Amino acid sequence: MMLLRAYLRGLREGRFILGYTLLLSLTLFILAPFMMIVLRSVGKGWFGRLWLPPQLTLDWYRWAVEVGNIPEVMKNTLIIGAIAVILSTVIGIFAGWAFGRRRLPGKEVLMAVILLPRMIPPITYALGVAKIFYTLELVDTHLGVALAHVSVCAPYAILVLSATFEGLDERVLEAAGVCGANVLKRFVYVVLPLIMPGILASMLFSFTHSYNEFTLTLLTYGPHTVTLPVRTYLAVGDGYWEITSAMAVIMVVPSLLILAIIQRRAKPEKLVGGFKGV
Amino acid sequence: MADAMIEFRDVTKRYGALVANDRLSLSIRRGELMTLLGPSGCGKTTALRCLTGYVQPDEGRIFLDGKDVTDVPTHQRELGMVFQNFALFPHMTVRDNVTFPLMIRNLPKPERERLVLDALRLVRLEGYAGHYPRQLSGGQQQRVGLARALVYHPKVLLLDEPLSNLDAKLREEMRFEIKEVVTRLGITAMYVTHDQGEALALSDRVAIMNRGRLQQLGTPEEIYESPNSRFVAEFIGLSNFLDGSVDTVRGETMTVATSGLAIETRALPGAAAGQKVLLFFRPNEIELLPADGESGSNTFPAKVEKTTYLGDTMDYRLVIGDGADLRLQTDARHRYAVGEAVRVRLPRVRSWVVEER
């Protein structure tokens, strides 16, 4: 709104017209497809060359919930997400400690290996994962799908937490030791609070990746482990554009919530740093 | 030593081929403030870390209050320590930082509060209890560090270059503050620094370290006025050195031949003619005289090579004898120009002789 008003004022006064036009086009370019889906999900009798739907309705959402079995699917998605978040963050803490605080021989090579699953095209990687999971009977289990997700979530967790541990001041831990804290107390009272921003960031990364993961889920899911992205994709195949749009909008809600949380709550600069000099 | 609070007995620590502490033996008396002084890499920090238990010595034992603590883990050694980078807990308020050692020791709450208040009062920060370290200035943060180190009345206080991260003016202030607090509490303190000014101003005794070894141990006066080696003389204050050999010895005085001059100095105990010695003068002990003035003993012609105006003093580089450099500082009232011929009088009594090693 602010931008629009500034744009209009710019037009009137004949200043920055080019800049504002570019900005406005960019915004439209990013937002247009999303606006399309939102309109589609609430529009009724929207055919032909009409610019806007003639009638508004929430029916598609009801259909999505009832026919598309969204609550069940949402539950699956969240369970899988939670398992993936916990596993990746635990792996991230241990690996991050090793990468960030120890002198490892061949650290760069190891890091590259860990990041490899992200470099291989997802479908290639997913095919291999599916083959193994069929053998292990992990297909169509929450744990199985979550494990597949961990292969892409964990590298992020490791990356983020390595940086966090690297930023941890050795001298502060030493100070805690001199103050009388043993290893456990040092971890609980000093290390944990100081790496909390890293853990939060790692959890958010892992969750969004698991939540949005499509390729890996597609090759490891089953009737009991349908996730939101997969369900939406299947609905496309069924040919109901309005219901698919409603599902797509529903899927965006948690992502927006997370974005809000990141912007409001997680302020890493409040937790790290804190001394001058050095 | 009976009343030693801290004792290093033949402590050796190697890092690969590098010997950080080479059979270091040192004992610090109860209630004494001792400074470990030396250039970086001399092993002073390693010695400190052996004492905190952060580093395990390869050989030798460390005693604290008569007890062998070599194998005692850090958190059971009952130490207080102030760090160069302050090492405060950034996620805790000043109050929580200072309470931390007491919380770890499970002290009852009323006693905790009383001790924390005492400690904060000691460093004049009682108004800052609710602040976070990042909200404080460097000097204030270091005072919090001091309060945290002292709050549980440890046996000894360790200070690891506590002033290096502060600006010059603050350093001066904090120097006196630390000295005052330590004196008031009568606590045994080990102070590690590379700053000779701090060492001289603060210490009861100074231990100068070089390449992992103890080079000289003494009061600040002893260290400054009679360094036992060229290394110590160079490290503490400005120095002039003249290589020479003993010419004649007559009772309390001897004559040393150096750079074409015959300089009279206090006799070295057991000195014999022909012995190689190193003469050592502080720049402010040498008298600068006009070229045409009276001549006396130990007065030699010299030529001004370079002058530097330092505000309250003038710094001269002179050439004396057959080309030896001499640096001296006098007050800036009468000045001599570059190239001007002058005379210098070398001190006779206060000229110390360092044995050539």
C-alpha cells in the first residue's frame, strides 16, 4: 500500500517513474500466480475470459477437507516434519560440534560429502532411496518418509550448527569451568543457551524443507503417509482445479506462520555476541 | 616454601617440538601479587593454563595451597579468573554472570544475593545488575569479570592480560583499581601480561619468562635496576648496551674498554682483566653536556645523530667513541641540533653491568 501510494505520488510528480514501475512489475510478477490460486480457491462459476470470479464461495475448502482428507494429510505432514526436525537437529548438534570445535583432518572434503545429497538431482537420489526403503520395508511409514527427508534436512542443520559452534567463544566455556561448572553444567547453562539461535534456525530450516519436500516423498509415500504436497499434486491429476487451489492455499498457511515466527521471535543478535574488542 | 599458595614444580609442557614450559619452577606466596611477564610465546599463558587445569602438563606437579592439584579437574580447583576478552556469559545479565559461580555451588539464595551485592559493590557496578554485558563499556565488562572471579572468595585470583582489550586511558585506571581490590582483599594473585608498565606498577614480584623458562624473578625495582640478562634489560624499559672487556679492576670500580673508550663502572664481583662484559645504561641516566663544558671522569665527546621531540622529553640518538650508538632522554629545555658536537657523562655508580651470556 505504501509502495503503491509512493508510486502514485511519483507518477504525479514525475519522479522515479522508471524505478517505481520496475518495482511494481516485480511485485506483480512474484505475487500474480499466488493471487491467481487464491482467487481460484474462492471463486465460483469463474470461466471464460472473466477477469474476476462472479461469485465467491468457501465450498472448495469444505470439499478439500472432506474429500481430500486434509486433516489426516496435515497430521501426516506434521508428524513426518517433527521426526525429520528432531533427527536432523540431533545429527546437526553432534556433527556441528565436531565440525565447529574440533580440528578434523579433511574437514572440507567431509563437508562436501555431507552436502552431496543436495547436489545430486533430487529424482536420482529419490530413486535410490526408494529402492533401499522397499527392501527395508520403510516405505509408507512415517519414520521412513522422515528418514528420506533427513537426507536433505540434515545437511542444512549441520551447516547451520557448525557455524554456530564455530562462533562459540572457547574462553567463555573455559570461564564457566574455572567458575566451578563441570562438563554437564557447562553444557546446560552456557553452551545450550548460546547455541539456541542455531538450533532454532536449524529446526526451522529442517521443518520447511521436510514440509515442502516433494520428490523424495513421492517415491516413499503410501496410503498412510500422504503429505500435503503429494496430496495437492494428486488432486491436480483428478482434475479439480478449484479444490487443488484450496489445498495449495491451505499448504501455504503454515509457511506464512513460520515466516511470522522468524520475523518476530528469533532474534539471534539478542543471544550471541556480547563483548567488545577481540 | 612453606607459605607458598601457588607452586609450579618442574612443570614441562610440550606442543610437538615446541617446548612451551621448560621445567618451570615458581612459587607465589600467600597474599602476593605476582606477574608473569614476557613476550608472546614465552610460555606465560601455558603456565597459567596449566594452573587452571585447562592444559595438562607433560611433567612436573602443580600445588595450590599445599595440595597437589595436577590431576584435579578445572572446576574443582577453586580459582577465580579474569580473561583478556572478558569471557562473560553473553546471554546472562550482570547479576546472573556474577551469581553463576555461586549457583554452581548451590549456595542458598539469601547468601547468594548478599555475596553478589558485595562483589558488585567492590567493583562499583551495583547499578548495573540488570544490564547485559553487551550494554556495558569494555572497562565495565572487565569489572564484571573481576566481580565474577572474586564473588565466591577463591583461593587465588588469576588475571590473563585483563587490560589488553581496553584503551590506553582506561587501562591506566583499571590498573589501579585491580591493584586496590587485590590489596584490599589480601588475595593471592597471578597476573599474566606482556606489558612491562603494568607489571612494574602492579606487582609485588615479577617473574620474567623467556622461551618457556623463568629468566628472572624479583621485585619491580630489582627487575628494572639490575636485570640479570640482556633479554630482561631489553624487555623492561629502554636500554643502551655497549660490548666491552674489563681493562683494570681497582677495588669497587673497574674500567671497561669499549668502542675506543675507557668507561669507569661499579666493579663486577670477581671480575678479572680481559673478561667480556656488557655495559648497560638507561637512557635517562646519561647526562647530556655542551661540548665546551668542564671535563670529568666518564665524560666523553659525542655527536647528535637524530632528535625526536616527545613533549616532556627530548629523545637523542648519539654516536660515541668509534661509532657506538647511544640513546638518551633529557628534559626538553635545552636542545641540541642534529650534527652538533656534545659530551655525555655516563653514570658511574648507577651503571649496571650485565654479564655476557
